[in-house]
Amino acid sequence: MSFASNVKQELIAGAGELAPCCVHALRYGLFLFARQFSVGEVHFTTESADIAAFALDHLAALGVTAKEVRAGRRKVDISVPEESGRLRLLRAFGHGPEDVTLRLNRANLAGECCFAALLRGAFLACATMTTPELNYHLEFSVGYRKLAGDLSALMREMDLAPKSTIRKGVHMLYFKDSGLIEDTLTAMGAQGASLDLMGIKMEKNMRNHVNRKVNFETANIFRAANAAAEQLEAVRQLRASHGFAALPESLREAAELREANPEATLAELCEEAEGEISRSGMSHRLKKLVLFSQNKKI
């Protein structure tokens, strides 16, 4: 089961604890943001049998007779075939055939508690989210521009600030910030999913931190190995050209240490050196050694 499906299951399971005013707001969000909500057509589509049963139960509670049709193995289409039933549903929420355009009727929101309930219904009807292990993305698909604007305004009043775009003629309100997605899930009543998301995010951050550290250390190892190889080649060239004897004593000591310890770190070379010398001092000597082998000015 996908993460989005788990969220919807949690929202359905918690709906029985809502106050009557919030149940009304949830029903409004469920059907207002369905595929079609008009006197000409009421159409609700879902891939979840549980959401389909949930929608049918709420239609029955409103005295509306609906028809359920299974399209393929997963998709379920719910419609209201009789015009009288469609009018009954629309009028239950203050809508009717006289509506010029579909807008959010705030008379269905008795209080601020109902904002979250309506959002819960809207999520069940038209929203989804990606698996957070892969990406952070939650979106609501709304077929009408003004209705999308009304939903966006309501969410902003809840301190949620969705971004918006249009995809194939459908208005999308979406979040890509994991913190805002957590807040949205919590506001709708999916606290369990919000906690799961926090846990996944912490695990991802820890994994990324470990990967960055490993990559950093691996890069350092490669750099050190390349530098050691270059230094060894410098020593070989100096011996071959009889330039080794002309080296200053400090560089000759560094060359002999590197030659005797080809895989040693700078810190290990410092420990083998006579007298005290810092890592930066040893590094400086070895760099001068390479320049000397290339007949460059030191």
C-alpha cells in the first residue's frame, strides 16, 4: 500500500470522531472537489474501494441514491444518475442550478474546526502524494480556477501556503516542502502519517549525512594517494637524473621518508621524521620536492 493510501485510510478511520459540523464540512469537501459536482453531473472517481464505500455511505446519509461502476481492476466510478438526487446533494450545501461558476460556499463551515474537515474531504476526493522515501510532493487537483483559488485562500488561513500551477487544464495546488506537508497532514487529522513522514525524513537526513561523510573521506583518500604517487615519481626522477644529492637536507629527508613509506599519511611521515615537524610542514616539503623534480623555481 502506498504512503498516500495510508494517509487516506487514516483520514477515513478518524472521521467517526468528528463533530457534526465537521462531518458536514467533510462531506462538502468530499463532493465539491470530486470529478464533477453540478446539476448536470455528479461524478466521484477513486482507486480505493474503502474511499468508494466511504463516499457511498455519506451520499446515503444525505438521502442521495448513487450508482457504483467498476472501471477495470482498480478504478471505481460513483455517479448520481437522477437529477433529483443531484439537486438534493447540491442544495444540501447551498448550491443549485443557478450557480454560474463553482465556488466554495463558506456557509458550510460553521467554525475554524471545519476548515480542517473540509480539507480532509478534499484530500480524499482529489489529492495524492508521492512516497516520501523518493520525494516530497503533495498535491490537490482542482478542475475549476476559482474553486482552486478558494481552496488556496482557505489553506493560507490555516497557515498553509501551497504553490499553484496548471497541468493539462487542471489547477494544481501543491507542496514540496516536507515541513509544510507535515503541517498539512496534521491539520487534516493524519497525525500518524505526519509522524511517519518525520521519521522517514530523519532517516534520509542521517543517510545523506553518512554518504556525504563517506564521499568526503573517499575523496581525501584519493587525493592523498594521487599526491603520494606524484611524490614517489618525483623521487624516482631525481635519482635517475642524479639530482637527488643536490636536494637540501630537509627535502632529502622528506623524499627518503616517502620512498620508504609509499602509503603513509602525512601524520605518519611526521612521526617517522627526525625532530618535530607539523603536517603542513611535511606537506610543504613534499610539494617543493615535486617542483624540484620538474626543474621549477622553488
